[in-house]
Amino acid sequence: MSDTRRRVKVYTLNEDRQWDDRGTGHVSSTFVERLKGISLLVRAESDGSLLLESKISPNTAYQKQQDTLIVWSEAENYDLALSFQEKAGCDEIWEKICQVQGKDPALEITQDPIDESEEERFEEMPETSHLVELPPCELARLEEIADLVTSVLSSPIRREKLALALMSEGYMKKLLQLFQVCEDLDNREGLHHLYEIVRGVLFLNKAALFEVMFSDDCIMDVVGCLEYDPALVQPKRHREFLTKTAKFKEVIPITDSELRQKIHQTYRVQYIQDIILPTPSVFEENFLSTLTSFIFFNKVEIVSMLQEDEKFLTEVFAQLTDEATEDSKRRELVNFFKEFCAFSQTLQPQNRDAFFKTLANLGILPALEIGMDDLQVRAAATDIFSYLVEFSPSMVREFVMQEPQQTDDDVLLINVVIKQMICDSDPELGGAVQLMGLLRTLIDPENMLTPTNKTEKTEFLSFFYKYCMQVLTAPLLANTVDEKKSKDNFQTAQLLALILELLTFCVEHHTYHIKTYIMNKDLLRRILVLMNSKHTFLALCALRFMRRIIGQKDEYYNRYIIKGNLFEPVINTLLDNGTRYNLLNSAIIELFEFIKVEDVKSLIAHIIDNYYKALESIEYVQTFKGLKGRYEQEKDRQTLRLNSRYRRDARTLDEDEEMWFHEDEDDDEGEAVEKSRPEEEFPESYGKYMEAKKGKCRHSAQCVQTHNLWNGMFTMYFRLFTTAMVGLVDYPDDEDEEEEDEEQSPRKRPRLGS
């Protein structure tokens, strides 16, 4: 189980007809009781978990490709592949599959993926035989060969038999030799037949045929045949492009001839698939799955061979980091690494990790900083940067914090990426959206919680807000000078919306750093200027930013909003929106509804005290009446709380006086009275009360009655006096509310401050 012969990668074909890596393990064939048959089992080499358990079905068509691949389908649109590390392991498992199905291991496909009924119908046809008879490979028979190839495409079993016939006796090479003859004779009819033949052979979807057709001897003739599409007036010049325009550039000479051949082949086959062949119809889309697999596994092999060639990579990095390297050469080197990283996406996760670790150890990040003045270098370096961020955000963060802090922050790699996002020339900002996602990954605290570096979050966020945040917010601040929008075109609005989306993310995840930045820059006020944008999506982004701030329920934020009267632009937008029940209206209502439901007292008091007159006519929702209700309830609670406290003070006074009333004559006098208010705050009767107290007339029933009467009067007066001193809430406009103006239309509500 541990030998390398049995080591395999498991792949599944996804809905986009791309191969997904499911992991690496060791394969075995054994009887599984639950499945009642011999099955293929693949257990992960990392933890021994079961990656694959597939019964070898007698009716399943297995294909052996490129000596190290076994491919089959277990259900409709569910294809599987085993990629073996060694040919010997592939041969061993292939023999086991053929043994179960009773097939000859010399075949490269066990049977056709069709049911027996179709095969029986085919066998009953008298005009067909078990072997396809190919016409002689002659110019005069090209039309007959083209008709034969075209006719078999609708039948899987006939496609298989034709493929077997074409692979025998070098038939494909003979056909391609005829292409050279036809082109020399300018035989257009023959060339059109050859186009149909080669296109049909590609649709046979057989890896063994591809090995012949895409070899160095044949591939350019295949491309030549595909130039002569009968539907075109003039043939395309694909060979001219491949040989003259798209010349292969070796940034560093590749000494391995096999590697060089594999790179050439992969590029040309990719060109055939993407450029030459027409977009397949629904009927044809599954015909080229083997071609896709051929390209995919070629890329895997190229990356593996390059990664293992330490001398080659070391030399590439040496030239890339040499400041004396010419600009044209540097462009080639950076573009090479860009393609190299793109190819690496075909690797399984474990190998991909090893690949990027190799690049990191060789110094890929510092190498990217050199030559950033060149637009092509900068664009390619940004693409490489995106691959590195997806691989290891912590590695990138560690590097950027170690960069020398120079006077010009623009030289920092992360600021180069931000500027690349801001300066994206694409009208749809496709590149900017991708880069914004990378920035979010870098500043996301969720992937900073690494046990090896517990201070990463604090250190990186401090770095980011010190050196990078001003670069990110520069377009936003530049477009909101003097509380007016300087630009409101669609592309600028899109860019500002992206920046706001990232800032909103910061509010939710960064707390202290973003709070300090917002208040120091008065950022929310600047952002709310965008509520006036003609682009509703931008106004919604600005509103979402404020909503996220209020959602923190932080009194520091609340006091900042209250002090700056920052609800005013939001309420003006609501009033300007009139009676239109659109997304903007709903979002603003939800903001106030949140404040009401969460009972944010400071904001409720501010809204009612300053804006209720403008909002009270909005009755299609109960939000603003609910806010007023919350406000009144809180006011009543405050009144009751004050009265309760003063009643407790009065009761304390009563108890003290009662204690004095029963004291002995020798007790210290006046102690309880000292706990009450100073004498000058109360009327003259207070002095008479004190004289009576000092006269010690407590033995008289009349004095007791006088004492009780005075106690009640004193308590009532004390409450009135202190209540007048406190003054709960003053509403200078209460009297004016009785004089209402004529009712205005909701669409014509006045703006605040107008």
C-alpha cells in the first residue's frame, strides 16, 4: 500500500467540464462485501480516510490514457480519473479491471458506454461488421473517408471501432501526408474533406489518437487541415500565427528537451481547443472531454518538471532580482512566473502548497517590487500577488510589514495593489473587483488567528491603517470635498462603491482602528455626501456604511453622529424620495426601525428632539411613531425615577424626625435636621418648627399633631422645590404644535434646514 506504484491522484469532472482534484492516496483492488464485488479503493496518504470506493462494474467503460491515467463514468455527468505516479501501478490496476470484465488488457478501452440493447441493434445491422473497413488512404477516396468519419459520430460503439481502425497501420499519419499533397496542388475540395475528417477524428475523443495527432511530426498538419473550413471563403492562417507571431520565448534556456516539447505541445493544443475549433453544440460538448483532460494533465506535468528543476528556477530568480536586467527581459520573466502560477492551479492542494513554498523561499515577493514603474510588469506582478494571497495571506502580510518604510508609501507592494485597483481601466472594473477581494482577504482578522503569531492581527492592522488606509480612501475624500461630489460618472461611482464595501467590512471586523480613523477624518460625514449621488447603488452603499456603524451599538459612534447632526443627509434623502416605495426608501426605514427595536436611547432622543416635525407626517409605517413612543416612555421612566428618589429622601427625613421625637432629653439635638436642606432654602415656618423642636414640647398631644401636619407640608414642598430645580425636558416648540400649517404632499416635504 505504501509503494509509489500505487500512489494516485483522484479527479472528478465538474459541471464546467474541468477536473477537480479530490486528493492523493494509494489505490487497491479488493472485494467489498457491502458492494458485492471487486472494487477500487483509494485511501488518503495523509490520514487514511477513504477518498474513493468504486465497484468495478461489468458494464462500465474504462479508458486507459497516456500510460498513467484510467478514466471512467459512474453516472451521467459524473466522470472519475485516477492519475498514477508510475506506469507500473496503472498497468497493474488496468489488468485487474480487465480481468473482472473479461477483457484483453492490451485494449485501451474495455467497452462502449452504451446499453446492450443498442449494441444488439447495431450487431443486427447487416451492412456493418465487427471491424470497420477503412477505404484506402488516397486522394480519390477522401470524400468517402469524410462521410465515414461523420456518419459514426452518433453511435458510441461505431466511434470506438473507427478509432481502433484509425490507430492501426499508421492510418492517421498517411492522411496527414495527403494534406501536404492537397495543399501543394491547391486541391480545395480535398482540403475541405480533410477538414471534416480531422474535426471528426477529434470528436472521437480518444487519447491514443491525440498522442499521434499532437506529436511534433503531425500537430502543424492537423492545424493546417483545420484552416480549410468549407464555410469560409478564405482559409485562416493559424500556422502562420503559431510559427511567427506566437514564438516561444525561453526566458532561461530549457535544457530538458522533453519539458520543452511538452510546453510547445500544450500551448498548441490549447490553441486548437480555444481558437480553432468552433464552440461545440449541446450535442458535441461531451465529445472533447478527453481533449480537456489531455491539456489538464499536460499542465500538471509541466509544473512538476519545472518545480523539480532547482537550477532553472534559481537562475530565473537571479535575473528577476538583478536591477541591471533590461526592462524587456524583466517583462518576459514576470510573465513567465504569471503563467507558471496559473498552471499551478492544476496541482493537487498538497503539491500546490509545496510549489508556492518553493517560490516564497526563492524570494518571489521582493522580486515583484523591482520594475514596478513598467505597466506590463506591474499588471503581471499583481496577478502573481493574487495567487500568493490566495495561497497564504499570512506570508504576504509578514512580508509587507518587513518592507523598508520609505517616505513615499506608494512603493509598498500592498499600496501598488491598491493603486492598481483604483486605476483599473476596465469600464466594468473586473480587475478592481478581484483585487478588492484580495485586500479583504489580507485585512480579514478571521485568517490572522494563527497560533504561531498571536500578534499578527494587531501588528498588521496598525501597519495597514498607518501606511495604506489613506491610499485606499484617497478617491473617496477627493470626490467629497466641501461636502459636494466632484465626479458622479458611472465608473467613479462603481469605484467608490467598492471602496465603501471594503470600509464597511472594516467597521464590522476592525472596531478600534477603523473607529479612530472615522472620527479623526470625520469620514462618515464625507461618505454621507454620496447620499446625493444620482446612482442609487452608491447612495445605498453610503447608507449601508452608516447602518453598519449604528449596528455596532457603540456610544462613541452614537455621540459622534449626534454631535455632527449626521442624520440630516439621510432624512433629506428620505424626504426627497417622496412617496416612491423603492429600495432606498426601505433601507432608510430599516435603519430607523433598527434604532427603535434595539432601543438606542441616545439616538432616539436626538432624532425626536431634532427631526420629528419633519418625520411625523410619514404614516405608511409605524417606525417614527414608534420612535416617539419610545422617547415618551423613557421620559416617563426618568420622571418616575426622580420622584422615587425624592420620596426615598423624604421617608428618610420622616424616620429621622420620629427617632428624634422619642429621644431622651440628654440626646444631642439637631443631628437629624442636619441631613435636610439648608435653612435658607425653605420658608419661615421652618424656623418655627425648629423652635418648637428645641422647646422639647413632644409631651403635648397638640405638638404631636402640629409635628405631623408640618411633616406632610415639608415633604410636599421639598418635592415641588427640587422638581423645579431639576427641570426634566423643556419643549419650547410645544405651544407651536397647536398651530398646524396646511398639510403638505409627502413628495413635497421640505428638506431639513430649508
